[in-house]
Amino acid sequence: MSPASHQKLLLWTFIILKFILVYVLVHPDYELHRDEYLHLDLGRHLSWGYTSVPPATGLLSYLILLLGNSVFWIKFFPALFGALTTWVVWMIVRQLQGGTFALLLACVATTLSVIMRINILYQPNSLDILSWTLVYFGLLKYLDTNERRWIFLTAIFFTIGFLNKYNIGFLALGLLPGLLLTENRNLFAKKDFYLAVLMALILIAPNLVWQYQNHFPVVHHMKELSETQLINVARMDFVKEQILFFIGSLFVLLAAIVAFFRYPPFRKYRFILWSFVFCLSIFLYFKAKPYYTIGLYPVLLAFGSVYLEQLFRIGWRRYLRPVAILIPILFYIPVVRASFPIKPPEELEKDALSSGKYHTWEDGKKHPLQQDFADMLGWKELAAKVDKAYASVQDKQHSVIMADNYGQTGAINYYTRTPGLQANSFNADYIYWLKLDEPVTTFVSIKTAAEPDEELILEKRVFNKWRLVGEIKNKYSREYGTKIYILTEPKVDVTEALRMYRERLLKADGF
């Protein structure tokens, strides 16, 4: 078998491994994640934009719906994007004239990292990381070959990223000064660059028009995120997370930084290092979530791997090659145990009690399970109890099922076994999808655990009768204590009351 054949076999091994791990690193006790349910429901309401994400997720969810909406396909696409990220890193190594060792090290470092953790969930993040890596790859190809097709392909890569997650806009903010500070600033003197920018603007224009027509919900979403979640992000924790994301291959990242100064062939690519510095600084300043930065790292892993291959080329250093491959593997074993839901919740609680190590959620409090794990529990129970409650409703045609948040709403819609049952909410995009054409006589209300005097405070003004019919008992779930009520005998026109309440919420959010 030729060296080229060995390399292809190696690449396919890592691609297949990616798909296998995505499916086996989640214990059967866990369900889909809170966010995944909302993302799946986007596919039932195709649009050029949504309040929380651009249109790509909705289109992908529509494809999943056509394929049967099974867990297999929900997990397939993040795995695919993760595998493609590994492939693009592979192509960058090849572009940098890296050999088999560099290819192997880059694949190991990319696969055995936080990217695998991202790939187990159906969220925009997997495609986001792939898009960032593709933009870097396209720029490298253009600067190396001067073939104009690559600058236009880079614009397409950026467009895909933008229509998937606005986070890639920060990459553009980092690349701009990064290019200006290096010899690559002549890129801004080329007509093709501006044609590529124009093409990207045309491609994203429908989404920008949608944002304008809907009063830029992305701004309000970011404001809400800043007030409810980012406020609990400490800058030192942000820095610590950056180190932990690629802890096993940290030496590869450090090698890349050194290489931009010490290895002459890489000096022309210093814009990558400066874009990394500027992007990281912007995220740090705004106290962003740590995982927003992950797209910066795959390209650095490629550079670091090629440099280490040269560094370990001759003499006694050749014996460091197997050590370099082994280090990420050894580091990743405890990472898997700590960062993946491979154990049932009961065992994780025992681990937390014995070790004293608890996890801080977005509410700023300590819990035995990671927040993401808790967000993967209790949903089937909720849907089953809502099904049971809805079965007892006599006037189903004039009933409404109203949940407190998008996770509850999407989970009910995904797991329900009742034909025609549709949960609604005033949260996230569901606020726009609620149909208020029929008079309402019955209200099924799902209320997140709260103080007794806060429950049903609005509903009691509208209905004469209410009764508790169900409660989530899974103590490991973030929905633990969530209650299900049935309300009947309305005091007022419920449909009009719901319209007024929706308008009040939209005005309060600035829409």
C-alpha cells in the first residue's frame, strides 16, 4: 500500500470514529437537549430568520423532518459537521506540506477535544466551527495560489457560517486587523476581494431584510442573553475554559504560536495568529460564553502539527513523535469521564457527593450534574403527562397547551403520542407561531417550578377553575418540579387576552 493510500485510510478511520463516538458517548438514560427541541421545531416553520438563530438551522431541521425526525438523523448532522472539520484540518495540513505524522497528530488533536463534546448535540455550534475552519482554509488557498475562485469560495464559506450562527461575525472582526498588520494587507487592494464581499452581502441579504422587518430580534436576543446568562460568566473562567478545551493538545497550539515566529515558511500566515489574538480579546471584553471561540483552534492545530513534524524530524527528537500522539489520547480518557453523559444521573450524583465537585449553572448555583446533562432529562416524562392531561380535556378543539419555555414546548411537540397535539409558548420563536383564531375554553398550563404564590398568577385572572394534574418527578432534570394544570370556565375572552398579552411581551422586548 502506497503512502497516499495509508493516509486516506487514516483519514477515513478518523471520520468513521467521529460518527461512532457521537452515538456511543451518550448514556441511554439521557434524552435530547433542551435546545435541540426548539431547533427541530424551526423546521416546521421555515423562514429567513428566527429570534435566536439565522435560517440554516430551520432548513436543516426541515431535512431531518423529511428523513423521519429520528434521533439517528438528529445526531447524524452534528457528527457530519465534526467529521468535515477534521477533513478540512487534514486539507490545511496538506496545504502546509505536512506529512503522515502531521496528519495523524492533527486528526488526533482535533478529534479528541472539546469539538467532540460539541458534536453530540444538534445545535448550530458544530456547523459554526466547520465554517470558521473553512474560512481560514479558503484564505490560505487564495494567498498560496492566487486563484480567484478561492476568495469567492471563502465568501461562500462565510455566508454559510453567517446564515447558521452570527458568531462568525467576530471572526471577520478579528481577521480585519490581522490582515492589516501583516504583509497580506495587499488583499484589500484587489478587486476580487470586494467582489467576494459583495457576493456575501447579496447572499445574506434576505436574512438581513428579515432582521430589519422584524426589528432586529438578534439585538434583543443578545440583550436578554447578556442580562440572564453572560452576566454570570467570569473572565478568569473564560480563560480557564480556553485551556481546558484542548488540554491534551495544548502543546500543539503552543507550537503553532511559536511557529509563526520561528518557522520561516509560516511567517506569511501570521494574520492567523493576530486574528486569534483579536477575536479572543473581543470575546473576553464582552464576557462571551467560552465555547464561542472554538472555531479559532482547528487551524492552529494544523499549523502546530506541521511544525512539530519538522521539529521532530531528525535525531533523538524522532522518538518524541509517538509521545506526541499518545499525550492527547491519555488526557482525553479523564475528559470523557468528566465531560460526557456516559454515566446515568444517579452515578453522577454519587460522584459529586464523594468528590465534592459540583457544577455551576447559568443561574450561578451549584448542582451535582452539569447543566447540559440536566437539560437532557425529564422531557419524555413531561410529554407523557401532558398527553394524559390533554386526554382528559373534553373540548379539545377549543383548548390551548401553553408552556413556560421553549424546551418544554419543543419536547412536548417531539415526544407527544397524541395526534394533533401542539404545545405553544410565549418564549423564543413560539411567540410568533401561536394561532389565535378559535375561542378558547380550556387551558393546559405547564409551569416551571416556582414559589407557590407565583404560579398561575396570570391564569387565575382569566379562568374560574384550575386543578393540578401532573408534576415532573425527575430530580436530576432542570424541569424538576414543573407542574401541569388544567384551567376551565374562562372569565373573559381568552383568545383576546392571549393576543393582548403577546403584544405586551413583544412591546416590552422592543419589537
